[in-house]
Amino acid sequence: MTNVDKFLEYKQELRRLVLGCFHPQTLASENARKALNEELKERWKPYSIEVYELIRDTRDLDDNKRTTPNNSKNDDEFIVFIDTDLDVDWINNAKMDQNIEKSVSYAESIGARRCKHMPCEQILEFKRLIGQAIVNAFQGETGQSISLAEAASQFLKQRTVERSRSWTLVAAHLFLIMFSAVLFRFYNGVDALANGWSVDVGFLCLAIQGGIIGAYLSIIQKAGRGEWDAAAGRQIHYVEVFTQLFAGGVLGSIAFALSRSVHAPPSLKAITPDSYSLFAFSVAAGLFERLIPKMISSYTKLDKTPNELNT
């Protein structure tokens, strides 16, 4: 035995020791799964199978009924199981007609969809529905098989939306706290270096914070009623949330600039010294993404002559 084999064996024994001390149920499940695999491999010779969870097995250990390469008495026997990669696998010795093949193909097409974004328990529940749909197809219950496959598809869609909303909301909370902490640190640093800018910097930071909070509220509203897809991965959700909050901060800073602009209407300039009104205006800028672009487009028309406006 090489040193690598000894290390792997020692690592496996250490893992079993830790599981036995802290997670005895997990160790018992692994031992039961190992015993089941040994029994199934003996039962389904010469097939090589590795079972994580058994769905249905119609073959028994009776030597008179066991199928061997030279004996095909029980050609209607089948086994459906979830393998160690959490995929549904099956062996069927019977000849399948067209309806059975269509039902099995339909169930497998749904089972092939991405589901690794879900927790293991939900993946197993999804795969059990697919496995039972295949079992019903082998038994000739094609209608029930299609119904179970459609239920599995609906289950996957619902859990995917839930997972995506969870990632989006968690990212929104985390990035809101991070941006707020950076703004607070930035304001304290600038205020310590240049007291003459403290008022303007304070209003600017307040406007950026308001824009970020507005974008945050927009994300919360969309997460409660929108359609999301967790199959795209956790990273794309974090990038999307970061981009929206960062854009909200940019819109808040533009709202501050507009409030100080010489082209700003009197009603908008009147709220400049009022921090509460400026904050509310910045929140609206972040919440309604088209507000600031519309205001900017309207300002570009102020320098045009009446003839240019009519053309």
C-alpha cells in the first residue's frame, strides 16, 4: 500500500470517527446505503450500479427468478434509482412500446434540467418525482407518469424562484450595509481633512445614500412579485444587485447635482438647504430609474430657441 493510499484510508477512518461522534445518523445512513449497494450489485449482476437512493426494484434474490446472461425468464424486471451524482438511472429488461418510451423520455427531459442550485433535500425530492414517473411508465401507467413529470417540473420552477429570491434579498441586504459603511467612512475622512467642504459633502453623501436606499426598495419590490431564475447561478444575482445599488448611488449623486444646477426650477432649488427633502428626492431617483434621465432630457431643451423646439 502506497503512502497516498494510507493517507486516504486514514482520512476515511478519521471522517467516520467524527461522524460517529457528532452525526451518528449520517454514519448509519452511509452504512445502510453501502449494504444496499452490495445487495443490489449481487442482485443485478453483471450490471454495475451505484445507488444513492432506491426508487423501485422488481427483482428478488430467488436464484430461480434471477436473470443471468444465459437466462431471461424475468424479462419484465426493472430497477429505478438515484445514483451518487443525484441523477435518476434505471435498468429495464422488458421491451417498451412507443407510449412507454415517450413517457420515459418526457420524464428524463424534465429530470435533466439544472437543479444543483437547490438544497440536497429538494434535489432528492425532485428526483424522486422523476423516478416515480419512470416507474409508472414501466408499469404501463403512462398518464400518471406524465402527470408526475409535470408535477416535478412545477416543483422545480417554484423552488428555483424561491432560491433566486433568497439570493437576491440576501445580496441586497449585504450590499446596502457595505455601501452605507463606505459612505460613512468616506464622509468622516473628508470632513476631517476639509471642514470647509463638510456641508456640501454631507449633502452629497446623503443624496447618494438616498439613491442607494431607493434602489434597494426597488429590488425588494421586484423580489416579491417578479420571476427569477436561480439556474443562472448565485454570482449573477450578486452582480445584478450590486449594479442596481451602485446605479442608485449614481442617480442620487445626479439628483444632488440637479438640485444645485442653475437650470433647476425654483421648486427644486428650494429643497437644496433642506436635507430631508433632498433625501426624499434622492430616494425617488433611485426607486424610479427613469426619473433622473427624464429630468436631464428636459434640461437639454432649456437652451433651445422656440424655433428649435418646434422643429
